[in-house]
Amino acid sequence: MHPVISVAGLTKAYPSGFQALAGVDLSINQSEIFALLGPNGAGKTTLISIICGIVNPSDGSVKVNGHDIIKDYRAARSQIGLVPQELAVSMFETVWATVKFSRGLYGKPANDAWLEKILRDLSLWDKKDNKIMALSGGMKRRVLIAKALAHEPKILFLDEPTAGVDVELRQEMWQMIRELRKTGVTIILTTHYIDEAEEMADRIGVISKGKIILVDEKDALMKKLGKKQLSLQLQEALPEIPAVLSHYSLSLSNDGLTLTFSFDSQQEGNPIPSFLKSLAEQGIEFKDLQTQQSSLEDIFVSLVGGAK
């Protein structure tokens, strides 16, 4: 598959000596939703800013649909729409004037029908003549998305797009993003809502200390790195875990009534039957049990922790 974004050996160092990016290699495919996860200061926003032409790299190369972001920056930049974390709009302009001006910045011919569609999709059409300053915080964020889409980009960057917005708006935005992906738009997002990435992304990249430490399809990542847990509600409290069960990965709740068995979901065979047999041999009875798969958040924390 032809990548729409190709990043090779990308570094960014500041005069202070701080290295924000350290040799990043990354390919992003057409029409995928790619989630970039990482703790604060990991390099997410720096990476996006370089690809979007806002920050200059120290070394390495970036191509957007084959266009080098330095040598052919106009063609590369015209492919991209960016929704930043911070509000970047004139508070005294109307919604309509804002999106129309944004389209004109890219030299696109007037297309009021397209702008109307965007505003309707974002539930902004009835606010088109309102000044930005009169809108709620959620509505202002919708305007940022409308601005980013005004010039019909093939690639949309969303930097923490739903931070601070209500649940209803989050759902509306993600529905719109799914529809955009169907039209061939590539979506790259950073988010602190890991459940959001787990629900929306096709592939996930994890960045830590300026380095990409993992890129994989979401489902494959969950399958390879996910752990399972079996929690048992015991009939009687255990004072401690019996020594004969020490070869199992077990934890006991403070009240001694919940015994949790953690195991690798990818290991050969199902370890649960032998574990339950061992419990029976020790006379440990339980009244209820449940299994749980590790979430993407668990995996993310383990990966970033391992990269320290």
C-alpha cells in the first residue's frame, strides 16, 4: 500500500540541547485512522508540527503524497488539514467568514456548497453568522475542524481534538471522522483518551522520549501484548497465597476474598483448567469468577514504562 506520509530519520534538537525527536521513522497509509499515543513531552506535537510545516526539522525527511515538506512545501501543505490543541481563530469574525477565509488561504476557488456541507455536518450551520466569541467552547472546537477541512485536504491531523468537550460532541465528531475516512481522507490523531484510540484507530503508534517505540495494527497489538486476568470471589478469606501456588502469577486482595490470576493470552494451551484444579487440591473454593482482557491503556502504560 502506498503511504501518504513517509517519515525517515527525523530529528529535532533545540539550541538548549533538548532533543524532541530522535530518529523517527514512520509510514502512514491512505484512508486509515492512525492514533499516536505518548505521555506529555514525548514528541507528539513536535512530530505533527514538522509534518504540517509549522516547525523545521533538524535532520531527516518527510514526504506527503510524494511531496517533500521542505523542497515542495506548498504542494505538501495543501494536502494537510490541522486541528490544533489551542483555539486559533479570530474571536470577532463570523463562523462563515472564518471558514471561507481559511479556504482562500490555500488558493482554492470559492465553493460555498462544500463549506455549507462542512458546517451542517458539524452542526454549525445555524451559527454561521455568529461571531466566534459568542460560541461555546465545544462550538469553537467544531469551528477549528471546519477550518481544517475548508480546503478539502486529503490528510487531517487532530491534536487532542476532544479534550475538554462533552460526551455528545465527542460522539458527533467521531462519527464525522468515520465518514471522512470513507471518502479517502487519512486521519492522524493524538489523544489522551486511550479508549478513544481503542475504539477508533486502525493502527497505533507509541512515542516516548522522541522515539517511536512501537507501531502496529490495533487488533494485533491487543492480541500480542494483551494480558488476561481471572478473578475469583472466594468462599472464605485467604490469609495469604499458598506457597504451592507460587508458580502462578497471583495477587490477593487486602480482605483475602478476591484471588486474581494473570496470564499471557498468547501462551500455548489454556492455563485456567490446571489452575482451578490446583485450587481444588488446596481446598480453596470460590463462588464466582470472571475474566478480563487488558485494555489498550494497560498496554500503553507497560510500553512507556519499559521505555524509560
